[in-house]
Amino acid sequence: MPLLDIRNLTIELDTPQGKIKAVDRVNLSINPGEIRGLVGESGSGKSLVAKAIMGILSDRWHVSADRLRYNGIDLLSLSAKERRKIMGREIAMVFQEPSSCLDPNDTVGHQLHESLSTVDSGVPFFQRKQWREVRIRQLLHKVGIRDHQRVVTSYPHELSEGMCQKVLIAMAIAYKPRLLIADEPTAVIESGAQIQIFKLFKKLNQINDVSILLIDHDLEHIKNWTQTITVMYSGQSVESGQTKQIFKQPFHPYTRALLQSMPHFDDKLGHKSQLNALSGCIPTIQHLPIGCRLGPRCPNAQRLCVEMPKMQKSKGHYFSCHFPVSYDNNEKNHE
């Protein structure tokens, strides 16, 4: 049974002109011990999916799904109090903007103590303060912070964005969650420390059986650290499957364009050659095209693309396209 099972997740935004679908019928599942990547351009809805799982979207957003289950529990049927018992302990999230997630009026050390205040340490109450101090030092060292004494006595504004992000990662893994959602976890961290963070995630996955949803714009990270991948475009999931399989043979034109945009240093590129990229830009949610949302930008678009393509399956590889690339029609198997 999947640890996280999402079927036809739809997220709508209230506007003066009515409701707009920012995320439309997204399917996503994560098995125990799996690391799944979630990729797509900015504005494709990746962070909205993550926040819908956590239940932290504002009242302007309306979330509906045929299934939104964690470990067999229907998250949409839970009250806010019941959901808070799961979030943080069972499911933790690393957010994109660390400075906005930390309390500017409190020291980092006090916030770390609070994050550990409800952890069942199994030690007597009169030793818990000392246990927390040791545990905080261990967590900060794990994320690459050696000068822990300076960090715990500092306020968030006195630390760099990268340092604040490391603190958030330490808070997220403090509970030893079963599912970790990492939304651009290393975007503001110096390149030399990024590998250490991903190695930490991999160690948590292998030793503690932590499932991870890795949201990242860097396809090299996705390729090196995930087992499966889901590609999103304009609020829809367009392709998913094994990471190695999709990187080797993508079926959706958007996935192929993403992979072609990666710099390949072994290619003999001419001086000041342009990188491969799709023309145009991702549509706004107020002006979504009919049918396939990639249609206006797709190099393979034809008249049939004004109709919404159905999700197809080929040997565990899912894709949503009328005219897939590098695909043998004889193997077509509609789901």
C-alpha cells in the first residue's frame, strides 16, 4: 500500500471572476522508502501540491481529490486538530523561503527547543533539557553547521539564508518523520554543502526508511537522488515513472524539452550557442489554453491537441499526450 496516495487532486483559487483551477487532477503516489522527484517550471503547481498535502493553504484555496490518503488515513476528512497531530511528526516539510518560516522575534536555539518539546525522547523529565541541547547540537552538525553555539544564540535575521535553510532542515528531521517533503531544499545553500544535504536525505531514506518527495528545479539533483519522478506542467501531471527510464526515453514533449535544456558538457557547442528551450512561457492560470495546456508551445502540436489528452501507460511509464515522442504506438495501453 502506498504511504501517500493522491488521485485527481484539484486545487482551485477564488478570484473576482470565479474559481480558477491552479492544479488540475494531479495523481501522485509514494511508497514506503521511496524518493520521488517532482519537477516542472516555476508556476507549474509543485509547491501547491506540497502545501495541500500539509494542509496549510489559506481559505482562498479549495482542495478536492478522489483520494488524498497518508498511510491509509483520509487527510481531507480530518479536522485541523487531528491533522496537526500528523503534520510535523509523521509528515515534515522543508520550505523554499527559510527566513519567512522562522520567528524573527525569537532565537534559533529557542525555536529548536520548541520543535523538540513534544518529541518522545524516553528520558526522565529532569534530564530533557540537557537531552534537547545534545540533540540540537547533533542535528545542526548533521546539516553542516559546525559553529552551533553562535547559531543557537542568533536571531534569524543575523544568519544568512543558507544557514536559516539548514536550521529548517534540522527542525524537519528532528521528529524522524516517515514522509519528508523537501521543496527546493538547497536553492539558497552554498553549492559545496548541497551534496552533504542530499547525502543526509539519502541516509535517512536508507537507514530510517524515510520516504521523500523532492521538489527541485535542478534536474541533475533529480537524476542523481531520486528513484521515481513526476513531471508537472501548468498545474497538471504530464509524465511519471522510473527516473532512469524517463531520463533515457521521455515520451512527453515537455519532458524532452526539460531534459534537452540541461547543459551537456560533452557536446561540441559553438561559441555563445543558445541552450535548447521551448518557445513562449508557461500560461497564467487566468488564461489557460483549451485541451492540452502545452499546445501553444509544443513543437508537435496538431489539431487534435485542442482536446484534453488521456493518461496512457506503457510498462509502468505514464504520460499524457496525443503525439508522444520516441514511442511505439503498438505498445499503447490506455489506462
